[in-house]
Amino acid sequence: MGNERLKYIDCMKGIGIVLVVLGHVSMIKVLTKIIFSFHMPLFFMISGITYFLSKRDNFYIKKVRTLLIPYLFFSLISFIYWVLIERYLRNQGNISVSDQFINVFLAKAGSDNYIYNAPLWFLPCIFVVTCFFHFFNNKIKWNKVVMPILIIFISIMGFILSKYLEFRLPFSLDSAMQGILFFGMGYYVSPNIISEATYKKKIKFTNFIVGLIMLLLANHFNDGINISENKYDNYMSYLLGAFVGVTLIYLFAKNMNSKILTIFGENSLIIMCIHEPVKRVVIQFIALFFNTSGVVVRTNIISVVITTIVTLGISLFASNIIKKIFPFVVGKKYKKEIKFFGGIL
């Protein structure tokens, strides 16, 4: 596959991480509802695409190095910061420190289980999804027939369990039951979307309009999606909104040549792991600057956009520093030279 075509996958990740940060900053209901309907399915599907493209040697070791080690690193750093500083600033002294610490290792999804840094649930979840898919895809005969049936069955069972299960499963297994569906979809559509003919095919503007209308309709018939919280409401409208939203991002990425979005995509893992604590600090500074409350900052579209841009900028800068000082968090080895944004320190 050509390097140019790989760039639009990074662009998809870049758009995705911008939407993640925007969705976490905003308290504007209609905006967050639309974003949450497809932003995590997007990352699961991208993971399926990259799995299709990747080499599979030493697979499980690589996944531990690129997913679990970053998870533990950022979880422990975020937890320590929360215990020593943020727990008091956010008036959360009544929240059990031991419960939050235990969940670093249990990795149960949900914002109540990750008070210190909610987005971290995704790393153990995608680890489970990737390893499950890899294992059964290699073990099952007639996997091109059996695997799609299996992952659809798992998704339906996960949806049913979400209606009755009153507790969260370790390692985000309940959320992973939905993630596996989108991961599998990304894997199975990969041969088509990365082909030379598909890549060069121009997309009509009317496709965007039709897709946007379908996305709005899907969200109209759904009360809100949150894979982290294991909430899906109507199963069919949830799937429709997710697939249409992901398709729109794919179409945007194919028709854009945005260097900044590609850079965000290349740094999406670390931005995912650090933007939440950064966001909270940025919101407070903006609230103090304009002499208002954090709620007002998060419900005004202008301040939401400003907060998102500042949070992304700080997180991107921090990502470049972290990759150079602690390259093991992205599965890399130390280099003799330390470069920041093209320069050498």
C-alpha cells in the first residue's frame, strides 16, 4: 500500500481524536450526542484496518508493548496526579482512592471507575478486542464465514447484557462486545477501501449530504450512545449512526490533504491518554479569564471550540515530548538524538 494512502488513515485518526476531545469538552447535548454516536466505533474500525495491514509476528508481545504498557504508564501517572492534586481541586475527597487504584488493574470501563482519567478505558478494551479477534481468526476454519457470524452474535449478546447487567466487567469486556463488531467491520472492508481503484475514486458532494441526513435521523431515533458507559438505547439506530458516521469520516479523510490532522492522527494514542486532565485545567483557566463558570465555558460553542483547540495544542506538544523522553509508551526504543518538531534538543 502506498505511503500516500496510509496518510489518509492517519487523517481519519486525526479527525477522530479531534472529535473525542471536542466531545469531552462540550456539554452541548446535540453536539455530544452526534459525536458519541460514532467516534469510538471509528477508532475500533481503524484498529481493524491497521490490523489487516500489520505484520502478525510476536503479535501478543507487541500488543502488550503498544497497548498495556502505555495504559499502565498513563493510568499510574494520572492516578498519582489525581490523588495528590486534582482530588482536592475537584472536591472529590469522598471518592475511594483504593477503589480507583484497584481499577487501574481491573480496568472496568465507565467514568465512575476512571475518575482520574476516563478515556483510558479504551486501551485495555482494544487490547481484548484485538487479541480475541486475532486468536479466533487464526483458529477457526472457514473464518471468513464463521467470524462475521460470531462477532455479530457477540455484539447482540453485549447489547442484551447492557440492558440487564448492573455491574461492569473487568478489562472493559462489556464494552469490548460492541468494539469487536466495528473492529471486524474494519478488517473485512479493508481490501476494498485501501485498493488502488477505491482510493482514486472521487466522492460526490451529494454523498456527504445524504450521509449527514442519515446520521441526524439515526440520532433522532436514539436517546444517546456511550460505549464506555455501555449505553446503546435502540440497537439498529445505534448501528446505523455508527456506520454512517464512520463512513462520513472516511469520505472526509479521502478528500482532504490536511497535514495537521495527519499529525494529530500520528499522535492520537498519547492525546487520547492525556487530554482529559489537560482539558480540565484549560477549562478552569478559560473560566477564570472570562470570569465565568466551567459549565458556561462548556455550553457556549465559541468557548468550547477555543477550549478544544487549546487542549489539542497542549496535548500534541506534550505528546512529542513524551515520545522522545519515554518512547517505550508507544512501543519504541530510545534514540541518541532527541528531536522536537523537527529540531534537535
